[in-house]
Amino acid sequence: MLYQFNTMTAKHYFCSICGIYTHHQTRANPELYGFNLACLDGVNPFELGDVRVNDGINHISDREA
């Protein structure tokens, strides 16, 4: 399922069966995608080392202004 809001630039994708967030196309750079590695079988995101994490509140574009 695709969800868009506000500027309609970013595209947020969710599983149509369970509703989990799977990935998105970013607002700051629509050529970049972010993936929810926690929803992949066999992947433990806590074992990946230093990985940038977004908190869902503070957006990178908000800091660019």
C-alpha cells in the first residue's frame, strides 16, 4: 500500500497484509530509498553496527530550512 501526504513527494509503502512499514522514497531526495530492515527475515538491525536511524518526528528536510 502506498501512502503520501503534504507535499506528495515522499512515498511511504506498507504491507497490505499486516500493515508494517516496508520502505519509502525520501522527500529530501526522491532518488533515495529507505528500507525497514527489521521486517526482513534473518536480519537483526541491531547487529549491523553504526546505522543511521530516523526517529519519525524530526525530518532531514526540516533541518535544511
